[in-house]
Amino acid sequence: MEFLCYHRDRPDSLPLRDALLADHWAYMDGFEKELIARGPTFSDDGTVVTGSIHIVDLPDSAAARAFAFDEPNYQAGVYRDVLIRRWRNLLGRTMWDFPGGRTGGNRYLVIGLGEGQSADLALPSDLDDLIAYGPLLADDGTTWLGTAALVRAPDPDTARALLTQDRYAVIEVHNWQFGGRA
């Protein structure tokens, strides 16, 4: 089962985050085979780390919660909250398989929190800039709660346009970069 875990940083937690970087990476190394995508998110101007996204393939919801809440940054208080949702990998690949590579162009995390009837369940027609894409689901694996994507785009508005605007209660767009060891 695939899960999206988005840890949002507490304000002014960067010194603690920096101090825990080796512990965080060591923890993630234990999930190397399960990780589909990972990396930090940044403020609109790209200067301040605002969170971390991890998309991971784990046996069940309990394992996903353990993954998210046992993480060293969470344990030490770096994060203010955590979003954990089932996710379906419509591209069937990891971010490391993205043909566009680790660098070049602006990268964004787009999270649309849905309401009502599901939307954006089919892949967009232009796949060249999609790094990861899929629906957010309830623990039952079928109830649609939104859509999440990692995308290369010229700007946040273009990234936001990936989702059908009137089908979501809110669409968040965060600057993002590939995470992990180079």
C-alpha cells in the first residue's frame, strides 16, 4: 500500500532540523526500497524549509503511522503536524525514474484536498513534467480525499493548474526539491 506523509515544520525549527539531518537520513536509509519519493518543501521565495514529503510503500496504515511518527524530526519536535493519506501511484515509478532528472526547472508539491465526487483520477495528457501523481485516499483505499503530485513547472500557477480547480476545497502548492543522498 502506498502512503503520502507530509510533515509540516514548526516555525523557527530549522536549527533543530539541521542538527538532526544525519539521524533523519539514517532513518530514511532504512526505508530505501520502500520510498517512492521524498524531499523538502520550501517557502514561496525558496529560502526557508517548510516541511518534508515522503511517499512510501508500506504494508498497512499502522506501518505508515509508525513511519511518520517514529521519524527523528517528528520525535524531536521539528514538525507542527503530519498529513498521512493512502495514495495510489498512477505513474508506477519512483522519483528516481523521472526522465527529467534530479535538477533543472522549478519543482512543486501540489496537494488538492477534495470534497464530494472524485476528480483527476486519470493521468494528465502531458506526462513529461510529472514526477509523481495519484489520488489521496482514506484508509479504506477507495474513498477519494484529493490528489497529490510532484511536478516540474515554470511557476506555481502552472503547477496548480494540474488539478481541476473547482473540485477541491483547497489546493496547496509548495516549492519542492528531490531529497535524499545524491
